[in-house]
Amino acid sequence: MYFHPTVDYLDDWAGHPENAVWFCAEHLPLTEGLTHLTAFDAIDRIRTRLTQVEAQSG
């Protein structure tokens, strides 16, 4: 999943971009509607959503 980038990379840059995050199939739906955020902010919201889901099922 690619979120809003916070760094501009040179054309010859190689590596893992800071806005690319891998999610398993179970957690991928939690990213819906968050790609406009930075990865840091999106993950913070995803953690909040997970906490809410766990509280509802508990």
C-alpha cells in the first residue's frame, strides 16, 4: 500500500520508500480511505481502528 509520500526521491534512488507499507489480507481493508495520509499517520489510524474492533468483539 502506498501512502502520501513525505520525501522526494532522485530518479536513480534505490531502496524502500518511506510511504510503502505491506499489509496482510486481513488488515488491508483497514487502509481504505487512508492513502492521502502519510504512512505514519495512516498506521496510527489503523491501530485506532484495530483497538475499536477488538473492543467491540471482546
